[in-house]
Amino acid sequence: MGAQELVSPLIISHKDSDFKGQVRSPLPALEKLSAQSASMSVETFRIIGAVLFYFITSLAVVFLNKFVMNYSDIKFPRPLFITWFQLVVALVCIVLLGELGRKVPGISFLPRFEFSYNKAKAIAPLTVIYVLMLATSNLCLNYVEVTFYQVVRSMNICWNIGLSYFMLSQMISGRVLTSCGVVFIGYVMAAMGEVNFSWLGIFFGLSSSLFVSLNSVYVKKVLPVVNNDTWKLAIYNTVLALVMLFPAVLANGDFSELAASGLMSKKIFWIANIVTGMFGYLINIATFMQIKYTSPLTHTISGTAKAIVQTVLGALIFRNEVSLVNGIGNAVCIGGSAWYALIRHQEMQQGK
């Protein structure tokens, strides 16, 4: 669309010295411009909506989990039960949204519930890692403050590098190793400056980071079982995780403790845990939508920004004390994580 079409819609041409006024209507050009503007507005709205959706759900998962375990009148500091119950809620969401997706185009990517014994058998080893990842994550959150939670689980970057080298025989660049060193230095500083330091929190944080890394490696190996459909994999993982985690919850005495606590008769206890479980499932959709409407790099940057907001809000909402060394360590660790993500993105682009 040229500028002349908007500024001068009256075009005059010469023919045998006769002038014929030829009027070109500006309506098609204006309609095209209007359509392009509307398209850009919709796309911008989608991007902003996807990022906000991810921000809200990812923050809600952490804060609601901390709330129901440690910071409320209905607190129940039993991470294994909390994790198991959230899987129950997730399974209900999977079944309901799978059916709803047949009628609502926006979530049509969610498959209907299915279960095959042979597929489940092949996926079971991955689910063991998945269960350990979820359980250690909530156990870590139970023992550390929200301001330290992001940092204590940030060692998955170092685990990723180690697993990529030893299990996948991938060469690691010097820049990646340097960024890993920055993350490690920030981790040590934050731990040294942590006011409410917990060795159990450190242990479960390191364990959670390891299982996050192992999970990402084994997911790639198992995905062909479900035709590379991550949503179908989520169905099998959820069902199998419920079965696997139940004996641990039972053996840990969580059900007996719940019965003795008097919380079973309190509606607010179940509402809080159901809402927490729903957000735990929605984070999967939020992650998918943010990557779909933006890019993996934008998703990583958004995750880094979320980590900063999470740390600040943790200090404000839960009144977590943050020392100077801890604050600097947090900043170094989060900055190193963002640098690592940027380097990995650049290396992936160069490899294409």
C-alpha cells in the first residue's frame, strides 16, 4: 500500500492531451489497513494474555502451596499428601477439559482421556522420576522460604550440563560452563546469606533440580510411545503417579494425621487444596500457550522475570527476612540463569 493511495486518491492521466479524471476509491486500502491493525491488535492481545496467564498461574502455584502447607489456619505441612491430592485434582481437570476441548476450539489441543496398559508399562520408569520431582519440589518448599525457593532449585542448570555430557555425550561450550559457574556462585552466596537456613531444604532442592533434569531427558525417550503428544503423556504420568505415590502417603501417616487434625470437616481446607491443584494443572497449559504465542526465548525471559517477582513478593507477603548476601546471591543466580538460557538459545539457533 503506497502513501499516495492515502494522500492523493485522485489520479489524473494524460492521453492525446486530454485530461481524464480517474478516481481511485480509498476504501479498499483503508479496509486493508484496518484489517492489518485488527490482526496486530489480536496478536498483541494474545501475547500479553499468554504471558500474564503464565505469570499468574506459576506464581499462584508456589504461593498457594506455601500457604496451605505453612501459612494459614488450615495449614497441613504434609507435602506428600498435598502432592497426591493435587494429582487427583489434575486428573479430574484432564478428564473434564479433554471432553470440553471437543466443543471449545481454544483448548481443542487437549486430548480425551485414554489409558492403555502397554503404554503405561513403557511410561512407568519416567513416572517414577516425575513423582520424585513433584514430591521433592513440595518438600523443598515446605522447608525453605519463598525468597530462597527459586534459587535452591536453580541447580537444574548444572545438572542439565552434567547429564548432557555424561548421558547424551553432548559437548558443552565454554560460555555455557561459565554461565553455570555464575549460577553456582550465586547459589552459594544465597545459601550462606539465608536467614532461615535448612539442610533439608537444600537437600530436597538439589534433589528436585536433579529430577527436573532427569525428567526432561527421559521425556524425549518416552514421547514416541504416545506419538510425541505431550498431553497424552501427561494423562499417563498423572494416573501412574497417583498409584505410585499413594503407598508413600499412607506409610507416612498423612491420612491418619489429616483425620486427627480436624481439617477434614473444614470446607475451606478442601477448597484451598482444590484451587491449588487446579493451578498446578493450569501451569502446564499456561506454559504451552506462552511458548505457542511467543517463543521459547520469551518463555525463558518471562520465567526469569517471574523468579524476580516471586522473590520480591515472597519477602513482602510472608515477611521473609532477606540479608544483603542472600539478596546479592539471588540476583547473581537469577542473572546467571537468564544468561545460560540466552546462550543455549543462541547455540540452538546457530545449529539450525
